[in-house]
Amino acid sequence: MSSNPIPEQKCDECGSNKFRIVNDSILKRQYPFVAKTTLKMCEKCGAKYIVCPKCGALFTRVHLSIDVYGVRDKCPNCAFNIPEITSWIAKGGGGYWEKQ
């Protein structure tokens, strides 16, 4: 675990602090880096976030129309990097369906 305490988890969209762990098979197929992480969903508005595997903070928001400008490749709490996200950003984004 990181020496940084986990900040209060707050939804970027609605400000709620109530989340639950979810499984989203569509996001996992669309973005391979999602399949290797844990997702939390805001219980108020439904926004989904990747959870940092190192410290447990909300890493970045994900949805079906994300682009490289809307995704973080480093945790805002502990600066942990997920290489698959960095690679996805470097390639200009895209998803599974664009490769078909």
C-alpha cells in the first residue's frame, strides 16, 4: 500500500461519495486496460472509475466514449502508472471496435 492515505472518494460528475464495485463486460471488451483493473460506480449518477491497484484511490473515469484527453495515466493520489493506459494514450486512443 502507498504511504499516501486514500483521499475521500468523490465523483467528478455529481460530487457523491458513495461507490460500489461493478463488473462491466462492455467496457472490458472495448478497453483492454479496464479488464485488468477494478471498477467502481457512483451510486448516484452511475459514473465508472478505475481504482488504483496500488493505493485504492479513484484513478480515472471511464465510459464508452472516452478519449486520450479524458483519461489519466497516473494515479492522482500516489502517482502509480498503469502502463496499458499510457500505451493506449500514446497510440491515440481507440477501442476494440475500431480494430475490427
